[in-house]
Amino acid sequence: MDSWKIQTSKEIKEIHQILEAQFGFTGRLEYAFLRNSQNNLYMVSRDVANIDWKTLRIKSAGLYFAEWKTGIRLSIEGSQLVGPSSNKNILEITDLEAMQWLKGQDLSAPKEMRGYVLLKCGNDFYGCGSVKEGIVMNFVPKIRRLPANA
């Protein structure tokens, strides 16, 4: 059973600061955030503060937004919420590369890119990957990947 922690205003401010540092994010996320014992962040309505969490036995709540460890690695949905208001560490990819990404394949990136990047094709964001030595490591969950022959 996961233990859930509602993030304080200070922690939400830190989330915004990290998003600004990593991606140049200038928007505001007007939601509450829950963090579970695996450091996964979930976005929920601010009304969550009215719930007595000690009486509930739940596995998940809200929209999976990101994993928060050494930085914030956004989910596909998280990248779609943050991406349009971001201006750095965005890797523009082609339609072919987007399909490869959604099939779970790693992509190449410019050598100067490092850390977490948002993948963008046209006006769409396809998630977040980690760049090391010119390779964008894919984090698309297996359950969400397109079949290899698609």
C-alpha cells in the first residue's frame, strides 16, 4: 500500500522552480499534487485537502504527472501540460522519430543536450526522455507503447 503525501505550498513552489530550471516553464499549474512512496507525483483537484486520507485505502489518485528524484521526469501527459509554456530542453523530432519513440525506441540528440528533455513533433509533445551522450533514453511504459510492427 502506497503512503500518500499532499505536497505543501513550499513543495509545489519547488516543483515550479525545478520545471522552470529544467524546461524554462513559465506557466502555473493550478492543482494540488500528491506524492507516493516511489516519488511519483500525481495532479489532483485542490479539493483533495478536504479528504481524510487516513481512512482511505487507495492505489492511485489523479493524473500521473511525473517522477521526482534527481529532477522531474514528466509523464506523457505531464509533458503535454508543461510543454506549451516551456522554452528550453525541447527536442524537435520528426513524424518518423515520434513513431519510433512511441514504439519504445531510443532516439539520437545533439551532443550538447544533457538531462531531461521534452520531445516535440509539430505542436504535440510526446513525453520526456533523459539524454546521455547523444542518446535520448525512452521511458514510455511498455503498456503504452505502439506495437513494433505498427
